[in-house]
Amino acid sequence: MSDLRAIMDDILATHAEEDEIRDARKAFYADAQEAGIDKAALGLAIRTIRARRKQETPAALEKQSKADQYVEQYDALHVHVRAREEAA
């Protein structure tokens, strides 16, 4: 049971850290708003940058490469089927 308590304490600690980070993030957005920056546009810009960074990870690049291969295979099959249908 001491393992359970340690795990739970670790999880609770990460929640406390998340709360602190959330509060800091709110303060940054408040500072931005006070500086005349549109909070909604700023949030969208931040989400866009984060998404772009995630897409540049090796795992995401590998996933995109596989997706591209699937699309190429689909297109090749679709063109082949369409050519066969046109010949008929």
C-alpha cells in the first residue's frame, strides 16, 4: 500500500504543478491583453505554433510519411480502376 500512496502523492504533485502553470499562463495572457494584444488571436497563434512543432517530431513525420504512401496507393488504384472503367 505504500507504493499506492507514493504514486498518488506523485500524481497529486503533478496536478499542483499544472495548477501553478495554468495560473502563470493566465497571468501572461492578462499581461498581453493589458498591452493591447488580442488574447483570442494570441491563443490561436500559440496553438498553431505548438501544432506545427508537434508535426515536426520524428514520430509525426513518420506517421505523415505513411499517410502519404497510403494516399499514393489509393490514387494509383483509383486511377487504375477509372482507366479500366473508361475502357469498358
